[in-house]
Amino acid sequence: MSELVFFRRGEEVLRVALERQRLVLGRAEDNDIVIPDPHVSRQHVALLLDGSRCLLEDLSGHGTLVAGQPLHRGELPDGADLRLGQWSAVFRERGTTGAAGPTRTGHRTGILARQSLEDAHRPVQLRVKHGTTERLYVPGPGSFTVGKDPDNDLVLQDRFISGQHLQVTPCEAGFHVRDLNSTNGTFVDTVRLFEAELPLYSVLRLGETELRFEPRSPRQPQDSFHGIVGAEPSVRHMVELIQRLAPSPTLVTVLGESGTGKELVARALHACSPRAQQPFIPINCAALSPSLMESELFGHEKGAFTGADSKRKGAFEEAHGGTLFLDEVGELPLELQAKLLRVLENGEVKPVGSNRPFHVDVRVVAATNRDLLLWARNGRFREDLFYRLSLMPLVLPPLRSRRRDIPALAEHFVRTYAPQGHAPRFTAAALARLQQHSWPGNIRELRNVVCRALLVRQGPHLDSYDITFEQELHRAPEDAGPPPLELPEGVSLDEMIQRLERQLIESTLRRCHYRRDLAAKELGLARSSLFKRLKLWGLGSEDA
């Protein structure tokens, strides 16, 4: 039987068995093969099967590109290449036979079910992604329905999904998917699906939701908890703490290195609390101008200062009834720390320029990557505020101590940032390269590495050569060689060596987030030697 095989960016995405005497391809939804591409006409081309021949009839009026040349009417030879907008398709007089052949699904689009026999018999699950949230659905035996109505097996809250949207039935080749005459349709990539057989790793798009068919593995980590992905004991313990603390109004301070996901934890605490339907207001204290910080937090009255031509609510008032997340709370000036302590103690806020405080009902979650105890001892942070914030600390582990979670986190970012309908998979070499990295930037750095790999990949997989780390982006070409060093005028060799030594130690401390023991290890110095140098230069652990 003849078939039409579609490719996009060199990757096979669709295979259609030509089972009728006349098939129409185009953008309109009533075509036999729907291609929702703005460069494709509503009815673009018709294929006419005449015995052993296939005749092409252009319906667009501009000619259909066949082998790069516009064709208005003519016979398609075996192997002919058609261009339809962003898509290319190859006509084959005889389709492949057996399990790898085209799926016969009536007069609508058929999708080739390519997967190993092992995959076909493995237990499966559906990964349901909506916006930045995702969850897993494990179907039972037999068919199941998907839709907005509560009597579906898989109920989805999506404004663009119909009450009864589609039905999925397991079959030998994978899954038989049938759209139940939904209003907005079911899509594979950009092609609307009416009835087809899909293999594992296929991605369906329904409204603003994606469904991905995956094999279920006992080693696979559990579904993400409000975006927190991981199966390491430290992560499971953190999730348990979040679930215990969320119902309480208790202040929680999230501690951890930069990039470990402190705001994600704060949002999870809010989402699991009775305040979930109320505002979540995040404030980055390090990003606020010192002159405007008090107004941003507590608000101001009209005329309170030059330029205050109207009354303004502060973050505490905006978060009334909900949660206020104070990120980088260690960066607050000392005078504002006293005002913050007063709000935490009695819940009263006094805007700038006002003589009357008012009460707010706010659950505060603070976060910092600083050693606040050290800062309190050095007079850089109020000791009474430190002990108030230390009531319930929640410590996030760095990524380098969660190496078993790196594959799951990387795949989570692929699903989050890959184009809709595309879910490239990491090769073993790429995952090995990710696990060998030290991750000084933690999860934020991993996210950036994955997004960069998605941009530069050439094929359907993410390979080791698609993985680039931050330091590699700024590395000079190998053949350029290092710039020549010259001794500045009036500087002795010993002075120059001391300058270079200090620069190297300071940059290493910054890279190690001022952990002196880790910096000493990287520099190959004894801790006592590093401490002596810092003391000689008058540098504390945070001053380098």
C-alpha cells in the first residue's frame, strides 16, 4: 500500500497510509490530512490514486513544490519529495510492512508506531504538563477517557479542553487515540489528530496541556512536588517538612546556596497552605534600592517624600491574607531590620509618612544564602532578628550533593522548555557529562545548560557535544594562547606575585560562595595557610 511520510527539520514525525482514491491535504480542519501551517492553503493539494499510479492535483493555485519545482498536475514517482509549508513529505509506492508499517486508522491521519517490542509491553504512565506544573497519571487496564468533566478517568482543568475530549486504548503498537469530536482538537506537534496509533514517547497537545506517554520504571523518581523534583533522601525529607509546615502560619526561613530553588520552596509552602487562594508576593531584597526599600515593603502616604504624588501599598499590605516571600533577607539595611522585626512580632505595618500603623495578616517566608549567625556576630545583622528568623529553618542541599537527581532534573527542564510537541531525550554520554560537573551555580545553572542545549541541538537527541558550561563559553580559542604578562612600571616582581595571588584567592572564594574550606581545597592550600592570608589582608569570609 502507498504511503506519505512527513518530515520536519529532518526528523520523521508522521506516516500516512493512502487508503482512499482521493485525499486532500491542507490547513482546513475538514481535510483528510490537516496541516495547520499559515503557509499552507486551506485546501492545498489532492492526491488521486489511479490503480498503481498516484496523481497530484494542486488546489492552491500557486503550484505544489515537488522536487523543488512547482507542479500543478502530474504523476508522482516513487520517492518524490513534496514541500508543504514547514513540512516535507515523501511519497512511497509501497509502504514498509509489518510492525513498522503505517497505522491504519480510517480516513484520518495515521501515525507510525515505532518502538521496540520491549517498550510495547512495559507498564506506562502519562506525564501531564500544564504551564509550569506537571503530574503523573498511571492508567488502569483497558481504555480511559480524558476531558474536563469529572466522570473522565483523567480530569484536566484546562479552559480549552472539551468535557469529553479523547479516548485512549492500549494496543499492540502502543496506544490507539481517538478524538471525541472536541471543540479545539488534539494535536501531535502541529498536526491535528482525529484517530491514530501512537508509540511510547509521543506527545499530545490538548488546549494548554501536554500529555506524554512514558514507560513506567520502579527506579523513576516520583512526580514533582509543586515543581520540586528529586528522589534523594534530603529532598524527600524537605518535601515532608514542607507538608508539615504549610498549614501553620509559622515564619519559615529557607537557607541554601544561590540557585538551589529557595523561591520554589516558598511557593510550595504557599500552595499547600490554607492561604493558597490568596496573594503570593515575592520581594528580592537585594534588588531593591536602599532609598526605596522601606516604601516597597511598607508602602507610603502621599507627600511622604519628593516624588510621592500618590499613596502606595507596600508588599506587606499587598500580601494581606496570603504569603510574603522575602528573598535575600540578609541584604536588608540595619534600620529596616528593626522595622521588619516589629512587623514579625506584632503584625503591625506603618507606611512611610504615616503616624498610624495598621494590622496585616501575612505569612512570611524568608530566604538567604548568607551565614546570618556570622553576620550577627560581626554586627552586620540584628541578633534579635536572626533568632526570630531561626525559629524554623529549612536547609536546601546543593546540587553537587544530589547527583542521582541530575537526570530527573535535566529531563524536567527539557519538558518545561522544549517547544510544544517536542521532547528530545538525553543520550547516555550527555547525562554522564552532566553528572560529572561540579555545579557551582546549582539548579539554576543546570536549567541554563539545558536551555542552551535545546537551542543548539541538531537532531532528535541531546548529546554530550550539546552540553556547554558557563566557563567554556568565555574560554579563549585554543590557538589564541594566553595574553602576554607585562610587569607594570614601578611594581616589583614580588609585589606582582602577591597581587596575582590575592586575585586568584578572591575569585576562588567567590566561585565557592565564600566557603573557605572548599576554596582552600581547590587552591591546593592548607586551611590554616588560607586563613592566615585572609587575616593578613583584613578580609573576612564575605569580604573577598
